[in-house]
Amino acid sequence: MNLKSTAILLAGLLFASGSYAQQHSEQNHSKYVAPTDPLVQQKLSKWQDIKFGLLMHWGTYSQWGIVESWSLCPEDEGWCERRGPHSHDWYEYKKAYEDISKTFNPVKFNPERWAKAAKGAGMKYVVFTTKHHDGFSMFDSKYTDYKITNTPFKTNPKANVTKEVLAAFRNEGFMTGTYFSKPDWHTDSYWWPYFPPKDRNVSYDPKKRPELWNKFKDFTYNQIEELMSDYGSVDILWLDGGWVRPFSSIDTTISWQKTIPYDQDIDMARIAKMARSHQPGLLVVDRTVTGEFENYVTPEQSIPDHYMSIPWESCMTMGDSWSYIPKENFKSTQKLVHTLVDIVAKGGNLLLNVAPGPDGEWHEEAYTRLEEMGKWMNVNGIGIYETKPLAPYRAGKWAYTKKGATTYAFYLAEAGEKLPASLKPEGLEISAKAKITFAGNKKALKVKNGAIELPMKTVAEVGAQPAYLFVINQDPIGKRR
């Protein structure tokens, strides 16, 4: 594949997906429906406390180093363009794409290494792509032959990779989640061969072909039931492909939803009831479909401009791509730390994507980034985990959280910035009698005229940080906004 072209396509996808997800999160802030099930409420509260998770996009597309699934989609959009020897003919291309499974053999697959690296970074939950839009199942589904256990990897003891991933992370104390695409561009009951698909949507009108649509609904239900009953405890069912939704749920003020031509109701009430019968308290995340089955909102590749009081999570990539590309442009540790702090200060979680390659291994640089984040989190995680946002949330280079009577003030330093002799937190009043320390350092810092004084010796002890955390305990008459 032409990697330069692929990078351009990826950039287009990131821009488009991020913009519609941002639009969605803003629209749904006031429409959010809080769960009433006490077990779901309890799990949602736990999830909101842990703040930082790992997402992994992995499938046969990794072998070509292309954007996940989307090159199959017959839409005239940048991220849907095809590259390679079969790009001139959609039918030939689809066959070549689906034939990747005949040679897919990720012999270096080692989920235990991933789990240990993620835990070392301070991550506490994982969401794994069990099936993307292309329909390739990364689990041993009995409802399709298009699956990981029908590839050359099938003889490997760890061939059922979803089971292995969830077990490895569960053993490290993680909450576990299954990404599952509602649309399936491989199964005949979604893209019915009688009609060629025109876009990402079902290729026929479900109202005119109810027997076909019911077949697809049952197929979807059955695959999700496999994941909910055969793979140990699961905490999150993370559903993607928001165009598969009831027609009545389409919000015409959101541009991408205007293009949905049919009612594609897969009966989420039935699915959620079944899933929770196997996994009590399960968080169901029917992305972009506002209502009782979107337990938290998921802006994509973007961070809301302001604090949001509803449960939310930004899903973002460590590099430029959701899926594996041979030469990835990873974000700096400073950028990743700032992203995490910004999100947590506004009330959200960060779900950070790392993409395994065709051999079943990550880029080594991804491990390095996680290790560097872990060093920062080991000292500063006290201001991240189990905290609540504190107004003004974000102000200039400052971000704020709280836990009980303790205020956590993060200073998001620029690259190479040296701390001055004093810093005044923006939008936060600090009593002259407040007890203040750097996280991980016991030496008390003084306050003068509302600014924190920073002795050179103490700054040297703390060392250079991508973000500095001040732990502030105000006196009884101190004022906090």
C-alpha cells in the first residue's frame, strides 16, 4: 500500500471523526439519561474513578498497514479511498482485503506484556476491538468463518485472542471492555449481495426486507451473547457504528446523522437485557445514540472545550492512527500527560489507543511512552485517581481537581520550561496559611500575595516534569471557588 497516501487518509479520518464526536458530545450533554440500575450506577462510579484506560484496534487490516475497515466503504470520502493493485475495482479489492485472513499470523502475540506495560503506565481499564466494521471477528465465534481462529494462527494456543487479552488484563486488576461494531460489512444480512452497497449503511431497506434484517439482528445478538457469556467477567460493552440506530433517534442537527437513509434498529433493549443477564452491572456504551444505552459519552480524537457533568471519555490515539502503520508518529510524553490532565480536570476519562501490528506486537516506542507516563503517574497519580473536577477546571496553564478537602493544582509546563521563582494559580484563591507541597516532595511551600514560592533547591529535587502537581490543603477559612 502507498503509506504516504495512507497517512493523508488517516489525517482526514481523524479530523472528520473528531469533529462529529465533539459535536455529538456537546449536543448530548443536556440529553444524557443516567442509569437507574444500582449495579450499573456502582460500576459507572468505579469507572469514573479510574480515569485512564487502553484501547486497541487490531485486525487483518494491520497486515497492510492501512486504516481499519474504511477502505471497504464505497463512499467518496478521503478515508474511504482504496490503494494498491486492486483499487480500481471494488469487488476485487474487497476479495483481496478479505483474503488477508488466509495469511494473517501474529506469532509474537503476547497480551501479558501489553497488560504489564499498561499497568505500569497507570492505566486501569482496557477496551479491545473484538470486531470492527469489516466483520472480522478477533474471537472464536461460531456464527462466522471470518475470524481469527480460521487463519494460520489457529494452531497457536492463544488463537482466541479476545479471550487471551481479557484474561491477561483481568489478571493485572483491570476493568475489561469489548469493542464491538454493530454494522458488519462481511455478513450477507447487512451488505446483502443482491444490491451493491452504496455507503456504510445496510444495502437494503430493512422495512422492505424484514426477514433479512431480523437475520442480522439475531446474528448481532448472538455474537454479543458469545462475548458476554464465554469470555469471563466483562465490565464494558463498547458499541461502535452509530449509524446502526433507530430512525427516531437521528438528530438532524448533527450533519453526519442526516445521511442515514434507513431505520436500523437492532433492539438495544433486548441486547442490553441479555448482556446484563450474563454480566450484572455491565456498562453499555451505544456510542452517539443518546438514551438509556449510552451510559457514558465518547468524544473521539477531541476534548470538550468545557467541563461536562455527565460521564464521558475521550478516545484518542497515541500516534496518528487508530490501526497499525509501519512508521507511526507518536505523541510526546508531555503531550500525553497534558491530554490526560486536561480531560480529568473537565470530568472525563482518557481511553488511549495503541495499535498492535501484523506480528502481534506493539511498536517499541509505544512501550517507551507508557513507561514514561508511568514514572509521572507514580508521583502525580494522587491528583488523577478518585478525584473530582474543581472550578475553574482549566485556566491558562492550570488544571484543577479535588479529593475531600485537598485541592490538586496542575501546572502544565511547556517543553523545556524552567519554573520561575513563584507561580500564581489562575482562578484559584489560596490562603497564606495553606499547606502546599509538590506531589512526591515533603517540603512545605510558602504563599505570598496568592503566589506559590518555589525555592530553587526544592525545584531541583522535584526535577523536570511534563506537568507539576501542587498538593494544597487550605486552612478552615481559605476560599476555593
